Amino acid sequence: MEDINIASAKENVGRAGFLDVEVDPQLDLFREIERLKKEKNAIVLAHYYQEPDIQDVADYIGDSLGLAQKAEKTDADIIVFAGVHFMAETAKILNPHKKVLLPDLKAGCSLADSAPPPLFKRFRDQHPDHVVISYINCSAGIKALSDIICTSSNAQKIVESVPADKPIIFAPDKNLGAYLVKKTGRDMLLWNGACMVHEIFSLEKITKLKVRHPKAKLIAHPECEEPILRIADYIGSTTGLLKYTQQDDAKEYIVATETGILHQMEKASPHKTFIPAPPDNGCACNDCPHMKLNTLEKLYLCMEYELPEITMDEELRVAAKKPIERMLEISAKYGL
């Protein structure tokens, strides 16, 4: 690897969002990443939606709840988060004295972007008697304005933990919120946000796909729109979907969530067939463009040079930590 000046490297990151340095194509990146883990006491946490190579080199692969729990408990000195920005922020919130790295700072989230903190604060202030439950797919600024954080894995238990006489604001995902209203019977006030990946599935194309694959079961993430959820055979978190395909007897599944999860499904059940649910565009599958900004090369570079690093104002971090800790407490109580 070429020697680089750290000051110029930081400027490089500021412009590109990642360390834009050429990598020797002959370099065995899998071996180099394993070397760096040992040398730097680093752990690589990856979301299920990452590309297969990153999943294969990660120390832990999970959904938002599992990743938050792992980040809270790790004894690594460096946490390398192969995911999107709010996930790395969550790791930093829970680990202020550890170095948290994200391969590409521009790996954002359309759902998190749908809830700007100043607008949400104004909305919250208009309903001061409401308990604010925010889906973990939000910025640190939104977390700091919340009472409890939830993930799709624990959202129902979190909502049910709030006394029945307390009104609730649920943010930022309106589709997950509407699904929880049906599941819990709670009349929650929903923020009007959504995930671009889960809103683009085509009901018409999925229906046609089900005709071509009559034995296939449709499984869907609760961030999908209601018409998709209405015809789903199973609705669950990313981890829930994976476990369902391992335990269920069917041999074919149409999967209505980001395509990255298919890698783990195929590894766990190689004798089964997994079909990505088609979106309402010209593509055959549905990738999150933010998740897929991370690459094996960027992962290696950020570990080698320890850039880009997630930093955070301490007052914001402390405020954002409280609702996350509340979530982890409730999750532990119910064994989630």
C-alpha cells in the first residue's frame, strides 16, 4: 500500500465520503482484513443487506437490534460498521471511548432522511403528552428526541410496554407504524416517513410471480406497504424472515425486502429457492443504493487507515443513548 498523508486523507474523505485510494488488485482483501482485525483488535459488524463478500468477512451479521446489542457488548477497540450511517452512529452512542469506522460516510438512509430533527421536534412539541417511540432507522438527532427506540424485531413488545392510557407518537416509518397499529390495537400518531427500498415493491408483479410459482410463499418486512403485507404468508424483521425460511417446510420463497438477505438464506438453506420480490421499476431485484455503497475495498481501506471515523457531540450522544438503553432493557426483559 502506498503511504498517505493523514491530513490529506481526511480532506479526501470529506470530499468523497470514503478514502479514495487505489488498492492493489493483487491484494488478498479477505486475508488483509483478517490481519487488521487481529493487529488492531477490531470487529467488523455487517448488516444483512451488505454485499456477500462483506457478509463473509464480518465477525457478526445481523439486523438493527442484533447489531446494537453486539456493539454494546463488544470488547474490541475498533468497531468497523458495514452498514449505513445511523447504524454506525448507534455504535458510537453506545461506545463513546471506542473508535467507530464506517467505510463510506455517504451510506445514508432514505428513511432516516425523511425525519429532519428540527421538523420532528416541532411535531413532538405539538403533542407533549405523547410517548415518542422511534424506529432505530433514524438519526442521532431523532433518537435524542425520543423516549424509546425500537427495531422491527422488538417493535410490538416496545409498543405494548407503554401503558394503554398513554398516547404514542411513532416515527419515522409510517408503514411499520400502521402494521403495529393493526397488531397492537394502539391508535398511534404516525410520522410520514418511509424506506425507498420497501415502498417500491410492485403488487402487480408479485401477483404475477406468485402465479408462476404457486408453491412459493411470500415473506415480507413490515416496512413494506399494506397491500404487500396483506398478501404475505409471513411478516417479520430481517432476522425473523431468515429464521422463518430455515424452520418452514416450503421450498420456494418470494422475499420482499432488500436482496442482501438472500445470501444468508441461501447459505442456511441451499436446497431451497429464494426469489427477490420485483420492484416497480426496470430492475429484476431491489437493492438499497445506500447499503451497497460499502465495498470490500472501502472496508479494507477504512481499517488500514482508520478513516472515515464517526464522531459525535457528547451532549447529543448522551441524549440519544437514553432511549436506546430503554430499548435494550425491554428487549432483555422479553428475551429478544
